[in-house]
Amino acid sequence: MKKFITFLSIISSLIFLSFFIKPQLVHADEKTYTIATDVTFPPFEYANDSNKYVGIDIDLMNAIAKEEGFKVDLKPVGFNAALQSVSAGQVDGMIAGMTITDERKQKFDFSKPYYSSGIVMAVKPDSSIKSLKQLRGKKVAIKTGTSGADYANSIKDKYGFKTVTFDDSDNMYNDVKNGNSVACFEDSAVLEYGISTGLGLKIVTKPANSGNFGFAVKKGTHQELMNKFNDGLDKLKKNGKYQKIIEKYTGKSAISATKEANEKKSKDSHTVLGLLKQNKKAFLDGIVETLKLTVVGIIGATIFGILIGMLGVVPNKFAQGISTTIIYIFRGLPLLVLALFIYNGIPSLTGSKIPAFIAGIITLTLNEGAYTAAFVKGGIEAVDKGQMEAARSLGLSFGKSMRKVILPQGVKIMIPSFINQFIITLKDTSILSIIGILELTQTGKIIIARNLEGFRIWGIIAIMYLLIITILTLLSKWIERRINN
């Protein structure tokens, strides 16, 4: 057992070294700030045909950084994740089409406004809904943490409608287009851009609750960064670069060019093969990230599970109690809650940042490890107790009896459960997109936000998951046969 654990530890260390240790060039005269942003909020932030992030917010942040002499490490994690990351101190600031409100000012410090917009309601082109009064008894789609969601929630009792919440704009729009919800609320600038470039919805209300977008940092922190942003914004407005950025994405010529480019795209670009060819690098990066999470997560969960499971069978009530408690806690917590607690909750308490990937590995290790511990403990306890008594009566110690007699039989009982847990770990990596990890599921969301090919993209991703799971299952079965032989 000791050799097995040592082997797993060495493999885990090698994987961490190969994946995460990269040479970095540090320039003493240029400070780098980590800035969170949304992933599907055109024209403010979105991935273009080359899967490179562009948009008003992206260009504006980069231009200000250039003017003020600092560097930006942009983290496209999604609006809700960005809010939580700033609050937890995981990032230095966020720029994501965030409306400045009195409520948000209690938790964030805002820059000078850099854009103004209002909230509008959009419906399907053939919808009979034309006013808020017609929403009574119906469902409306909103996006988590946005001003559109705040506005919808503030009037839903008055107009008698229910809200359905989504984490990204694309799923919100699709819920309306698919007929599950009759309308959605969003910033007017975003919906106007989307509709003009082929979103497939129509606006039926005038802008309400007009507000200003601002760059945000955690309240009481990063005053130097805020001053740089404000100074840089003033410089861009004076030298004309600010207006050029706005015109680049919202001007008539820019919108016409985008619409024309979309119309000129060949039919092949909307086929499965065309989508695979166009997004092969993004898909590959997503697969690699998913496999990294899975492999390292499995190793961590296996080591953790074996240790906790073994702790539960030693002849000591205190050790057994610790094992039972750990299994109960981490098996009982939803993976989503555990991920958010580790990534955002712990840094809020300690003030220390936890990289998203590391937070994801810790989450998988604790959650999947608890299940592993349960079946390790169960597998050992399934071996007839008389065999341990017989071994002890022959003069063998508890440890030697466990290694020589009990574990060889228990391992054979555990193997099917190990295989199932490997597959579950792979699928559970998709939940980690909530903390901004760009694994396969998050990659799909970003691609769909650009080309609106939800059915085909999710179909491609489903097949990719099935292929990976099939390969993993065959590998696990091969290992099982080798052990049994």
C-alpha cells in the first residue's frame, strides 16, 4: 500500500510540473493586474472567429493599460463568476458591462462611467408580446447578477410574471427563442448589437433604468489601479481613441460589416465538419483542460480516498469517527457549492488567492475522494472478518494482516467502483466552469455565443465526452483484467 501511494504521489507531482511550471518574463517597470470579464456579452466582450477575446471592454482595458504603463491579465470567467472573484480578492478588478448602482457601491468601488445604456425587453420576432402588461402569468429569462435581472425582479410582482435565471446571455436568449420563456431583459446596447447582427429577437420596449457602465474593484482596495483606469480613460477621450473603440463595435459601418460577414459565411461553416474545422483549436484546448482536471483530480481523489477509507477500518474509534465525518461532509456537499466555497469563500476569509485550476483540483479531490473513501472502506469491510481474526491468530500484526490478507481481496471488490468514479470525475469537471475554468463545457458556451449554433456545438461536445469516457472505460477495464489475472 505504501508503494502504491508513493507511486501515485510521484505521478501526481510529475503531472503538476509538466502542466503548470512555465517560464515567465517579469518586467520590473510594468505591473500586471488580473482583470475578470464576461465571456458572452457582445459587443463588450466575446470571442471572434479566431477565438480571441475582443469587444469594447477588452479594447478599452488594453488601451488604458498601454496609456498608463501597466499590463493586464484578462480572465474571461463569466459575469457572475467575475463578481464573486472580485469580492473574494481572487482578481484585482472587473470590466464586464457592469452597471453602476447604489447597491453595488456598497461592495465595489467604481471608475468614472465609460458607457451609458438602459434595460429593454426582447421577444421572438413572431411574438404577440408588445408590453410589460402582457407578461402576466408567463416566464421571463434573465441573467444572473445583471442590471436586467435586477430590473425584471423589481417589476415582476407588479406585472405578475416569473423569472428564470441563467449564467450567460446565450442560454437566456435561447430560452426565449425556444419558447420556454416569452421574453428576456438585457442592456439595450447589447440587444441592439445582437439583433442587428442576426440574434433572432426583437426589442419591444423603450430603454428603462438607464445607467452607466463602470470598471470595478473590491471596495477599499486597488486605489492605484482605479486612478490609472480613470486617468487612462480621460486620456483616451481626449486623444480620440475612446470614440474609435466605440465606433469599431457599434458604428453603422461596423455592424453592417459584421452582418455582411455572417451572411457571407459558407454553408459549410455551419455544418458539423465546418464547426469542427473552424473551432478545432478551441475544442482541443477545452479537451486538454478537461483531461488535465480529470487525471490530476482522479489521482488526488484516489490518494485522499484510500487514506480516509483506510482510516475508517483501523481499530480506533477516534480514527473511524474522523473518516466517517469527512466522508459525510464532502459527499453531502453539492460539487457546485464546494467549488464556489473553495474558490471564493476561502480567499474571502484568508485574503490569499487560489488559482481556479488548483481550486478545481481541490474540489474534485475532496468530493470524489469522499466517494472513493466510502467504497474503499466498504470493500475492506466486505471481506469476511474471520480472515482478519485468523491472520491475527497466526501472529501477524494488523498492518501486515491488512496488506497480505484483506487488501488483495478488497481491491478486487473495489475495482468496479473505481472505474465508475473515474467516469464520474470526468463528467463532474463540467461543473467547474462556474469558477471560470475554460474546460470543454465552458469552451462550448463561448463558441455558441459567437455563432449561435447551440444544437450542433452541444452535439459535438456530447460526442467528445462520450469518446473520452469510452477510452477511459476501456483503459479501466484493461487495468481490471490485469489486476484480476
